[in-house]
Amino acid sequence: MKIILTGATGYVGEGVMLELLRTPQVEKVLSVGRRSVKIDDYPLSESEKAKLEEYIIPDFMDLKAGDKHFVINPRDITKLTKQW
């Protein structure tokens, strides 16, 4: 299973991310946030760390509809999640 997670650098999101990365059924975690996750700070195996993919958006106000990673239309979100 593949998961899209927002807020992975926050207190709760960090815990959720760690559990997802340690879960064998999860093959990939896409973290969407304003800053990068400091993945090397966590006690994870290399294979667990490799599950993390990041999409950094420094300012969410700069997003435009149709950006290849972030779309507004619900049909487009469905399409993105199926492709990813």
C-alpha cells in the first residue's frame, strides 16, 4: 500500500510517519510538507528509510491548479493517487 501523508514534520505526523515506515504492508510514504523530514535522525533501517518520498512545498500559497503533484479537482486527486 502507498500512503500520502501531510504534517510529517509535526509532533503527531512524525509518529504516524514512523509507524507507517515500519509497517511491512506499506511500500511507500509520500510526505507533502513545507520542510524536509530529517529521516537520518530516526532509528530506522535503510529499507524503512527508502520507503519515504518527499514533495516539499515551501509556500502553499504559491500552488497553482494543475501543478503535477498537487491538484484541486477531486477527480484529479483520485487520478494522482491511483498513478502514484
